[in-house]
Amino acid sequence: MKPDASPSAVLFDLDGTLIDTAPDFIRCLNQLREQHGLAPLPAAHIRRSVSNGARAMVRVGFGLEPEHPDYLAKHTAFLDLYEEGVAVETRLFEGMDPILLGLEQRGIPWGIVTNKPVRFAAPLVQALGLAQRCAAVVCPDHVAERKPHPEALFLACDQIGVAPGQAIYVGDHERDIEAGRNAGMKTIAVRYGYIEEPTSVDQWQADIIADTVSDLAKLLQ
């Protein structure tokens, strides 16, 4: 199933959808574990939780929840390490750049709507050479409500100058699909992202599911 017609804009979630940030999350978490005398965790064990952010990293790496007295120090230390190297190993997913080039050549603007704070998202987008290419970058700092609330998607569409109903939102988390539906957009769930239970994607009520970047390319052609 493909979108009914060419969209007026395509919006992407960032981590696990547009770019592969997992290597830097894995590096930073294992570096922090090493500082505390702990052995590194397998990359695959960390990777599937990356879309849930620093809170998930502290849970995976140290088994701590926010109410634990040691949580805040670990959370802060992880974010500081990550800020020092947001784009050391992070790259666009293989095959994603041709998708973006294809949209650009067809005159279809694309943007980023992420729950990643601007403190990390802005330098990352800049380092990957995407800042001059994308039509909007909306982070939690720019809105009052985070995804799955649709406010960030509405803001991105306003910045681009398109109606939400004419845009597509692509994401690798249930909150992305919920946000897209709440905004009245077509939604594409990508199963190649950082998903703890890949079969759960079938329950997200996305309009379309892309199992691979290649599948996504075909959908957006």
C-alpha cells in the first residue's frame, strides 16, 4: 500500500527513523558503565531502547528509575557524555540520503519532528549536513506539548507552509504514529528502527508499515 498521492511534505522522526544514533548512545552508555567499574553491555541490548532516550539508557545501563536517589547523577552524566560526541558515529541510515534527494528533486519539502532536545538535535543535524536541506526542525523546546501531542507536527507544517492533512509523518515509535494520527496526517511506521518488540508495530494503527529503508523509498517515490 502506497500513499494515495504525492504528499506536500514529509516529516521524519529523528532517532531510529532518519538517522542511526544508536552507535553513539551505545558508546556513551558503555563509557559511563566503565567509569563505574561495570562491563560493557552488548550493543543489541542497548540499541532497541534508544528511541526512549536517556531515561531508557539509565534504566538499561544501571537498572535505575527516576525515583532512585542515584538516577539524576547517572542521567546527567550520560547526557554530558552524549553532548560531547553527538555525531562521532551517528549517520543517516543507509539508503536514506537517496530518499531525501528524491524528495528534494521533486520539490517536496521534508522536515524533522523529534522529542530529542534542541541541545542535542541542532548540532547533530548540523554535523550531518542536514541543516541546510530540511525545511523544519522541531524539538520539544519549541512547543508546550511533546509527542504524541500533535503540536510539534502542526508547528512544522506551519513553518513549511503546508496543511497537516497533506503531509506524511514517518516514525519508529508508537508515539510518532499517534502524533501523526492526532495531527490528521498519513503515517508510516518503520520497523527497522529502535523497537523493543518489532511485532508490536502492527498494533500502532499506522497507515502503512515499512520494514526496511528500501521499503520506505518505494513508498515515497
